[in-house]
Amino acid sequence: MTRPEVAVLVNAAAGRGRAARATTAVLAALTAGGVRPRVLAAATRTAAEQQAAAAVADGVAAVAALGGDGAAHAALQAVAGTATPLALLPAGSGNDLATALGVPADPVRAASALTADLHAGRSRRIDVARTGERWWGTVLCCGFDSAVTDRANRLRWPRGPRRYDLAILLELARLRPRAVTLTVDGDVREREVTLVAVGNTPWYGGGLKIAPGADPADGLLEVVVIGPVSRRELVRTRPRLADGSHVGHPAVTVLRGREIGLAGAGLTTWADGEPIGALPATTVCVPGALTVLGAAPPHHNGHFGGTAGTTGGAVGERLTWGHVQPG
């Protein structure tokens, strides 16, 4: 019996080395489950995307991303719009797509689930979004949060999640509403905003439920617009992102649509914790464009839910790719 080949895209730097430490055990679990792993040992995001695309062209049975949302984002560029399934082996500082899809939090358990799903033929199609030439699966943001991420990437100290905390403080000091033209399915609105988040799934930033009603199986994107707020109010309200209750705040508007346009001076966008580009930008929800391994997770309060854990803010993983030799 032929053992199916699965390309394993490894971001060794993910989770401050957690992915690198898990690689041997993950490969062993895949092999024990009757799968031939092909390790894609990429040192950069560009190389990762190129290697994943080559593996898809070679006809691998699936592409598995070992890391966090950065690894998933790179793999997504190769598999979106194709019949090749994506599998997630969460080992990053932010595992938001894995959370949304109900993937086991432990990468070795996820690898065992991958082999069982592959042999049983369990897969489903979900929506993904496309902004320009980039596919993404979780949340696209612009405004305060994208400014924080831009700032964190420019900082050289401190390392790890504290860099994100410092970036928040620095951006809070210069907080001001920004003028944005928001277009939802042709309906144009001029807004003063603190931030705009466009969600295909609910979570971003390592477990923050910014778009609680987002469902990657409904053909729509959820647009969460936070209007002008004071520094004190933004800090006071931010903890409500953990459970999604911020959408009840009077400064928050929630919209839904298939095509979202954003325009505004001096603003950039990030999605899946990765840079997408400067405004203006148009984002389209592409229904069923991604095949993922596994059955649908249980729904929670009528929305997509998951069980994968996270380990804090998602800064660091996207800054660098580590190199792993096949072992």
C-alpha cells in the first residue's frame, strides 16, 4: 500500500523555538501514522511559499504547517484555490487559525489527527479571503493594531511578547482617530476610526476574539469598526477582546459583506500576523477556496469554535523564519 506524502512546512523560529523542538516528534507521529513526510526547510517566508507551491505541483496529499499563523499563511499561498488540503500543526506564539478550525493544541496530537483524517478522507472546504495577491485566513486589521505591529517590527529591543507591549505603549502615546473610506458590498461610508478589523475567523493576536461572529463557512466577512475612543477607554476596553464582548461597546460597529474596500492616508494592513500592504486595499471573501483536513469543530453560540491553545501575542514568529534540516 502506498504511503501518502505530506509536505511539512516548518517555521523553526515559531513559538520561540517550540516548532523546532517539536519537529522530530511530529515527523515520528506522521511516519507512525502511515504518512511519508517531506520536510520543507525554508529560511525565509518567500522560500517557504515557493517550496510549498512546488510541493503542491508535485501532487503531495496535503501541506502541513508546523508553526503558528505565519507558517499557516505561507502554506495558504500555495494551497488556496487548489484541491490540496491544508493541515495545521500548531506550535507558534499565535495559533489563531488552528483555534478557529478546532485543531488539537499539541502539534504531535495534531499530527496523529492529520494521519487519521487523511486515511479516512475527512476534509471540508472553508472560505478564505484575498487582498490583492495575498490569501489570508484569520483577520485583516488596519489602524491602531496595524500601527502597533509596524512599530513592533521596527523595534530591536526587547525580545518576545514584551516588544509588542512596548509598541502598544508607544502607539497609545500618539493615538488619534484616522479618516477611512470603508466600502462594504458597494455601500460607501466615511468614518473616523481607531481601528478596523475584517474577520474570516474570530481570533487574532494570539487569542483575541476581535470578530466574534466571523464564520469561515458562511461566505461573508465580518467587519468590526472601532470609532474614536480615548486612550483610557481603549485600554479599559481591550480586555473585552478576550471573549468578544467589545462588540457591545457604543464606539463599535459590526458590518458584514463579501467585498470590503478600505482607503485612507498613511495606513497599512496586516493579516494572519503578516504584512499585506498599504491602503487602498480591496478584500474579497472566496467561498470554499480552501480544503482543510478534519471534520468541522463543534459550534459555539452559533459560531465557529475551536480548541487549539495559544501562548500569547503573535509578535516574533512573523519576524524571522528558522531553518530546519530534514531529520
